[in-house]
Amino acid sequence: MNGAVLLAALASLAAVGLAAASGVLISRAALQPDDFLSLTLLVTTVRALGVGRAALRYAERLTGHAHALALGAHLRLQWFDTISRFGRDLLSLERRGDLLSRAQADVDARQMWTLRVPLPLLSFIAVATAITLTTLLIDPLLAALTGVPLLVTAGHAATQRHPAAALAQDRQELRREHSARLLDAVAGSADSVSQAALPHLTALNRAIMVTAGSSSTLAWQFTLTRELMFALAVSGALWRGADLVTAGTLTGAWLAGLVLATAAAFEAATLLTTLPAAHAERISARNRTRQWRDQTPLVVGPPSPQSLPDGPLELDLRGVTVRLGERTILNGVHLHVAAGRCVVLTGPSGAGKSTLLHLLTRDLDPDQGEVTLSGIPLPTAALSDVRRALSLHPQQSPLLDGSLRENLRLADPNLTDEQLKPLLTQFALDHLCPDHWVGEGGTQLSGGERARVSILRALLAPSRIVVLDEPTAHLDPDTELLVLKGIQANRQGRTLIIASHRPAPLALADQIYRLQDGQLHPLPAASTQKKVI
Amino acid sequence: MTFALLRRWRAAPPPPQHPLAPPDATHLLRELGHHPDVRQALTLSALLSLISTLLTATFAVTAAQAIATALLDHRLPDTAVTLTIAVSLIGRAVTAALRERILTSMAARRLHDLRADLTHAALTLGPVQLSAQRSSHLNLLDTDLDTRLAPYFARFLPARWHAAITTPTLLIVTALLDPATALLLAITGPLTILFLWLVGLAAHAATDRQWQAHTRLNARLLTVTAHLPLLHLHGQVSTYRRVLKASAEQHRTLTLNVLKIAFLSGLVLEFAVTLATALVAVWIGVRLFGGAASLAPTLAALMLVAEYFAPLRQLGADRHAAMDAEPLAAHLAALRRMTPVLTGQRPTEPGPPTLTFRDARAHFPGTGGAGCSPLTATVPAGTHVTLRGPSGSGKTSLLHALRRHVPFQGEILVNGTPLQYLDADAWRAHVAFVPQHPHLLAASLRVNLSVTRPDASDTDLIDVATQVGLLDLIRHLPQGLDTPLGEGGLHLSGGELARLSLARALLTTPALVLLDEPTAHLDPETEAAIVQVIRAAFHSRTVVLVTHHAVNFSAQHLTLAGRAA
């Protein structure tokens, strides 16, 4: 990166040098020296600076951007690592659209910082110093007439630092808010959320325009200052220079070079406009990343985990209590599930069936009591081990945006299409080809199809305990029966835990519990229905 | 295994329904600029460009004269000359600031309109049509609007005019001062433009690819983030991290390739400018040495060389801005073109409607009506019916068609008027929809309840909450209506979500209520209770309830045939 900054400074100096050298060259030529050879050095200088400047600029841009892009890739991964520490609790922390627009804008702001801040700043400083020092050697007043306008220009950019930063910040927040609200509104437009969102979106859009207008004011004011300073410096250099030449203090040939160089120096000031905002963006981006890094996930793995035993696992809940807010969802629940058994939990909606399942997959830890797998408390085992031991079909049946095949291979990466076909038939999904694109979050499939894909995926995973949350809620009775048969066929003797308010899954059960008022109540298993499956 | 996955994802084609950038993105971008506001700002800016160019020429001529006087005659320039220099430079400063002001505020206004358009289009299309679009796409469109389009309006469009005016004007001035220099400029100028055009063509193709990679990278980041719980569940976080890393790498390479070419156009220009300056300077030097020219006009010509190339250089830099904007313009146009349901003009009669279906089924453009079975039935005004049928037979899609969110085939009549003749917005205002999975906002319970009617009072909210059986929940929450809800309803059970959704519908006092399996997740007792709530609350309104269960809801059952039928 330092390389790019150095190249940028050299390129700017070369530009100023070129202007100066050509001015001197033609002035010297106009004085018609005795032989042309005395001009050769100047001619060579002019050519070298001409070619050198273009080459330097190209090299600077490539080095700078290559570095920025590499930094961007690194930051993106770093961000992913920060985020991936979170489990299900992530969704409650941030709106999804918000999360993405932050990630993207923040990475952009941070990766481009060097190109937008130190690079133009150092180039400007190099040019301003060179001009001021050179003119100081000739005459202090001349140095003041060229140096002060350059300084004022830089000073104006510096005073704009705070307002520009505030505006950039505002605009970024507003854009982010607009985009997040729009995504929310589109996602919710089926249930009339969109109509209500429109006034707010309109207001946000207006506010974005107002901040853009304020930025525009800052921009033209800077342009005015820069151009006025340019006028002052150039006419100042000309006036004082001519004075010095007539007085004999300054060699005549230098005058044109001086004026042209002063004009060229202001080109380096052009880039100072965007500097304050870029700097502010980077600071807020870093602060946000830090906030994420400092946030502790709801569930973390132990520093030195115990490993789970091989083979079938016994599952136990011992005196488990869960409170959410002031509601006690589970109150001292005991449950023992022997390996290979099927347990079905029933109970009214809101009784806490899903909460109980989340305890098993460690999306949540109980407030009291413990959950153990073959005697090992879940918090002492590695998170990845627990998640490998269990597979879950969540009630919402989330799908990846991809093909059907890709979704199923999430559970079993080696699944071939030949193996897949009979499975799809078993789950009444044979009308979909493995390449079928499921849409964002599976929205191209019907609710029932989505649930079946998710159930099949849970069964395909090489887990030892299969957990199904409301597997048949969206299905008509015929399909429901088919799916239950499919579950039984692909269970392969594994422990099965189902939460359902529908009666049909009870047929699979070795044991049925009703969850009500935070307690589990055993019910007799419906052995008579078992034959149906 | 990982490599197989990587290959697959890399090779994964975009979904067939995915509207890709149409071929003529340049044309679409130009269309965005066809607006009286833009035209007016550009005209003003062109006028200012001309004034500024003339002032620059005046400055160069007088400054060169002053230098020549000092150098050759050893005397100070006249006051008039000094004054002219100062005045022309100050005039230049004012015109430059004015131009910037006019252009940037025009860009801000234009972007405001475009964002409003985008918002409107996205909301009109709704989630069903947009599901083929990825939400990251929409997100990118919305957040990138300013960064990608503002430079196009504020810089690229005026830069073309600026170049078109400045370049010939300065060429004429130079020709008057020093024909030899003008000849050199007349040759190098067009050559530069030719080079720029050639390099631009190459960069153009690369930019499209880069935009796709950028979108895909962000889409992937969004997908992976949104599905982190799912990935954790299957122990696939590290696999997808590798996928992400690989696509980031791909993105980096692609972008760098684009930049190599894009910067090449910069290089060409820089070379042209600096070489022309060097050539002119050396040639003038040679002629001055030989006494074939005089200093004042040639020096003025030399000073104008940089000014001659400045607009071309600016155009080269801003051309990049235009290329950046093109894919965005194309996607914006694609989104606007997608508007599915042409709205009619007729107003909707107040009161519960009578619905008549004749071979009606939802029709998705692209996929056709695959899987959707037709319905022929009549639903008299104010009656409650259930709509049943096997999973995947198109029940939900038919409800979306009724809401005018997706097109349909066959006939749907509302009080005898074909549905497509009704004003779509007015019609939607009469219809409430209770979805399978109600969408939660990351906001308080109050906001989530009142989304359908933001002006509802707390009394109204408590009233509807009582009707749907949510009152107990609200009473038990420490913060009551102010309790925040997370995305996906982390703290609400499926049943409570359904009740929330019913409460939202109740608030709008609709004439027609469409319910899409709101009770699928409820136990039989609660389901029965909710069905009672629906019957009582929506009494004397037309209600269509999609369900799989045999619920005690209504006398009339509509049935969609299965796929095989």
C-alpha cells in the first residue's frame, strides 16, 4: 500500500514538474540561446516526465486497487467469521437486509479507505511542499502567494470534515434504513404490510434527497474556494514573478515555468473533496464491526469439550426450566428417551414444544436443569458434535436459495441423483426434478412441498437423533400418510422426536407426552394405529 | 466433497425465471436521462461550459502576453492585463461552482424519483413475483442507486456536453494563436477518443461480468447469513465459508481484470495529454529557437493544451461511471417491466363481494400454470367458504391471484365485473390476506399489530387482540405492547403468530378476507377456537379459507383437483 501512496505522490510531482519544465523550455527557446544543445536537457526532462507521469499513475492505480480488493476479500471472511459464531439468536439481533447492507457497505468503506484518504492527501502534501519550498528559495512573498492559497484550499477541505462526515453518515443510515424497510415491506406485502410501509419509505427517500442536497452545497462551496484560490495563486505568481524578473532577481525563463507549475499544483487539490466523508465512513464501519465482535452469542461451546460416545445416544432432560421474559415455558421438565425410541410431543399451541426441541439442538440453554446425551451435559460437548448428533426439521422449513439437490446435499454431500429419485417418490416430490430452483427461502415451492423437502433433509443427515417439528402440519391426509411412511422407511432405527398437534404422527410413537402448563404428561401410545404405517 | 460443492455452485446457473440484464443496457441508461429536469440542467451546464472556456482562453492569452512582456521586454505587464487575468479566473471559479451546484442538485432530485419508482415497483410486484428475484438483488439496487447513478447524472452526462463544447472552441482559439499546435491537437484529440472507445468496448463486457459476480457474491453472503442456523444444524458452516472464500477470490480476480482495462483508458489519456504537452512544448521550443514563432501566442497555446485534454480526460474517468451505472439501469428497467398485473380503471363497490370463478387458476409467467388446477365456483356475498385440495394444487397461488399479486388464467368475476377491470390498488384495499407465515417486523408488538393500520389506537389494538385471544399474552409480557419482536418471531409460537396475523386483518375491516392455512400449526382445540374467531369477526363478509383439515367452518367447500387430474 505504501507503494501506491509513493507512486501517487511521484505521479503528482511529475505532473507539476512537466508543467514547469515545458514553461522553462519554451521561454529559454524564445530567448534564442547560441546553440540548441543547451536546450537538450530540458527537452529530455519534458519527455521523461511526460511518459513517467502516465506510467506512474497507471502503476499506482493497479497496486492500490489490487491491495484494496485483497483487503476486501479478507474483511468479508473476517465478517463472516464474526457472524457465524451466532446461531439462531442472530436473527433476533438484526434485520436480515440490514445485516447485509451493513456488511457490504462497511467492507467497501474499509477496503477503499487507503485509496480515498491517505493517497490523495499525501499527494497533495507532496505537491504543496515542493511548490512552497521551491518558491521560498526565490522569494518569501512569492512563496506566500503560491503556498497560502494551497493551504487555504486544504484548510477548507479540513473544515468540511465534520459536516461532510455527518452527512455521509446520515445518508448511509437513511439508505440502509430505506433498503431494510423495503425488503421488510416486500416480504410482508402478502399480509398488507406494504401499504402501511409506503409513507415511511417516502419520508426516508425525501430525507435522502435532502442530505444529498446538503452534500451538494458542500461540494460547490469547495469548488468555489478551490477555483478562487487558483485564481489568487496564479495571478499572484504572475504578478510577483514579473516583478522579480524586471528587478533581475529571477531568471526570466523561470517565470513561465513558475506560473504553469502553480496552475498544475491545484490539480492535486481536486481529490480533497471526497476525503472527509471517506474517512468518516471508515470509522463508523470499524465501530460497527467492533460492536459485532464484542457481542457474545447466546450459546457458546466449551473451551475443552468432552466428546460424545459413538453409537446410539440416550437423551435426558433433568428438571429443565425455561423462562422467556416473564413467561415460564417449561417448568422442571423430566424426560428420558432411550436410543431408537420414538417420542411424540403434543399439546396446545404455544405450550413450548418448539422451545423444548430448541433445547435439544442447543439453540437455547435452559435456565435451570440440564439436557444430556448419554450422560454428557450438552454445554460440555462441542457445539459441532451436538449438531452432528442431531438433525432437525424446523417448523418454518427454511430452504437454501438453490436447487432441490443442493438443499438435500446439505445433509448428505455424496447423495447421487439415482439415490435421490426414489426418495423424492416416497415423499410425493417426484414431480420436481433435482435441478428445480426453490426460490428465495423456498418460496417457489408450496408450503407442503417445502416441509417435505425439509423433513427428507433431516432424515438424510447422518445423525443419531432425528427431531421433527410439526412434520405434517401443511399436508392433506393422503400426503400426510405418505410422509409418515417415508419417515418410518428412512429412520433406520434412529431415535425420533416429533412435536405435533396432529393426531396422525402419533401412530409412529412408542411414547406420547402432552406438554401443558410447562409440564410433560405421559399418554398411552396408540399401538392400534401403528399398523397403518 | 468440498470441491464438488464448489464446482457445482460456481457452475450453478441462475434460476431460469431470473430476469437477466437485457442486451441494450446503454439504451436503458440513456432513457433514465430523458427527463425535462435533466435536459434543463444539462443546457444550463453547457452554457456555463462555453462561458468558462472563453474565460480560460482569455486567461491563457493575457497571461502569456504578460510573461512574454516580462521576459523579452523586461517590464511589468499593464494593470489592464493583470486585471483581465484576475477577472477571467474569478469568472471561471464562479461558473465552475454554479455548474457543480446545478448538476448535483439535479442528480439528487432524479435519484429521489428513481428510488420512489423502484419502491413502487417492488411493492406492486409483491413477494410472489419477486421471489425469483433475490432480495439481495433488490437490496443492492436500492443501496447502490446513489453511488452508481449519481455520478452518471452529475458528471458523465454533462461531461459529454462539456467536452463537445470545450474541445472545438479551444481548437479554434489555438488555431488562431498557433496553427502548428492546433494541427497537432486536431490529430491527437480524435486519436485519443478512438483509443478510448476501443478500450471502453473491452471494459464494457468485463463490467457486466463483474456486476454479476458482485451481485452473486452479495447474494451468497446474504443467503449464507440468513441460513446460518440451518448451516450450523448440518455442520456445513466451514464448507460454505470455503464457498464464500472461493467466490470472493473469483470476484477479486474479475474486478481486477476490469480495472486493468478501465485504467488502461486512463493510461491512454494520460499518455496522450502528457505526450502532446511534451511534443507541443518541444516543437514550440524548436521553432522559437529558429525564430519561426513568437513567444506570447505559442505560450498561450501551450497553456491551452492541458485545458484541451482536460474534458476528454474527465470524460474517460466518468465513462467508467457510466459503465458502472449501466447494469444497474438494466436491472431497474427489468424490475419495472416485470409489473405483472395491469390494473383496470373501475372502482370497487363497497360491501362484501360475490366471487365467480370459471376455470380460474394462477398463471406464473415463465413457468406457466404448472401444477395449478382450475376452479369453477361461485361464492355469494357475505358467505364463508373453505378451499381445499391436495398439497401443491395451487390453492395459495389462487389467493395471490385474487389479490392481484400474480396473473391468472380463466375468469374471476367480482360482482359480475372481471377482476382485471378493477383498479388494483383500490381492490387490494378491500381485501385482507392472512398468510401461512405472517411476516414479522423487527419492531415492537404494537408496530407489528398495527402495520395494516398505523393510525390504530391502543384501544383498537387491545380490542382486536381480545377477539383473537392474544390479550393474555400481552398482559403477561413485561413491556406489554412495547415488547420487541425479532425476525421470524423468535418468541412467538406458531399459534400466537396466526393470531397476530388475524388481528392485523381485523384491523383493516375488509370486505373480502382470504386466509391461507392460518390454523395449520394449531392444535385441534385452539384451531376450533380460532375458526370460531374467524366466523364471528368476519361475519357477513366474504371469506375464503384455504385448509387441509376438515374444520367446522362453513357449509360450502370448494375443491381443487390434484395434480393428476
